[in-house]
Amino acid sequence: KIVKVEPRYLLVAAGKHILGRIPSVHMADVTISDPAARFKVDQQLNVRVLGIKVGDDGRSFVQFTNKRSLVNSQLARITTYEGIEPDTVTHGVITGSTVDKGVFVTFYNNVSGRVLMDDLRLLGVKDPTTV
């Protein structure tokens, strides 16, 4: 349930004693420019836990996603570096890109990696900022 709507995140309650955040990049599969127009306090959401984060104040909080592609995914979830198997097909979120290096992809539990520009070119991608 949404407790507070902010431009950069949603504060949500998952039960009586668990508060967490949904950062703007995880509010939906598309960019939400005005969260207050789309989300309301007390609105129920079906979310998935991404992991535990540490805030600017040093306190830990649960980070959730509301992206339908992640919440409803039946694909394997990458949650540790040790658990990654070759040729695994999964969902991730592009969290950065550079023209010369490729794209940075984040999975669950803050596991992240990079898809090199050479590999993207094999897929026909010329500009990683358009992926």
C-alpha cells in the first residue's frame, strides 16, 4: 500500500512493520514524469522485492519494483553473482549506458553487470543510449 508519493520514489508499506521504497525508475515499465498523477496514497500495488538498500541517512530499507515486466516475469531471477549460469535468459533493468562501453544492467539484490558495445553491435545496436 502506498504511504507517500514523492517525485523520486513511492514510500510503501508491506505489512504492519515493513516500509520500503519504489524508486522512480521502478514505478512502471515506462517513465512516469508525474507520479502524483498516477499514484495515490492508500493505493494497493502488487510489487516484487528487489533487495535491501542503505539510505543517505545510513538506515536500511526494502527496495521494491512495480515494473510489470519484473513483477509478472516467469524467467529466472539473478540474485547473486555465484548463481549466474551461462545462457540464462532473464529480465534486468538498464541503469546506465555509454557510447563506447555499452550498457549497465541491474538485476535483483543489487547484482549488476555490463553488456559490452561489441556484443551490442552483434545484436544490431549502434547506439546504446537508444536501447
